[in-house]
Amino acid sequence: MRIYFIRHGEAEVFAESDFKRELTAAGRIKLHKTFSAFAKSISNLENYKLYSSPLVRAQQTAEILAHYLEKDVETKQYLAGAHLSEILENLDEDENYIFISHEPFISMWIKELTGENLIVSRGSINLVELDLKKRKGRLFKNLTN
């Protein structure tokens, strides 16, 4: 199984609430460039599910990616910060996933799955090849560079 962990793009510093922070114009532009290239690099797209955190900046990031992948986005509450075990119990080992989420959650999940410490920058794409039964994976760091 493959899981792409994508951190949302650059967002506003201040907003009415953290939940409602939107992407900046610069953040959107960078994501379009990144996701255009990323979409061309993925094979067997039909085997991927695209999931996003419910926070506005993640939803906006997912909408941009969905455009390039020509896929629908499903909102998953657990991507706003659940324990890894809750996420894994909701996965199908015959599927692959693209998760759009936040820090520090992504780096914690990657650490739990691979043992690797990683700082996840905004808009970065990190692939984990995962053995779901063993709950162990291998990390391919920041595919956006």
C-alpha cells in the first residue's frame, strides 16, 4: 500500500479561527505548479483515494490536487489530528491513499510508521510504502524537490 502524505499549502497567518484559515495567493500558485507535476508522475490513479482534513486550508489544497488528478475528495475528520491507529483501522490494504493534512500530525504519523524524523514543509509530498498488517513502512522524502 502507498500513502502520500501532503501538507496543505501556505495559509493565512491570521483568521477568525484556525479552522477557517485559507490558502494565500502565493500558496495556491505554488500548489498548482507542484500538483501539475505530481499528477503526471502517478500511475494507476484509479487505485488511489483522495482524503482531506476538514480544515479550510486542507480542503482548498485538496481541491487543487483533485483538479489535476480528476478525482473526488472525501473529507475525513481523523486527518485533523487523530491517532495513527484510528487512521489505519479505516484503510483497505488493497487501496492506495493520498492524505492532505497538517503538522505536527503528518510528521508524527510518518515517525510511527517508518521510524524517521521528518519536518514536513507546507505543500510537501511524502510517500510511505506501508505494510498495513505489520504497520511498518518505508519513507520516500519530500517528492516535491
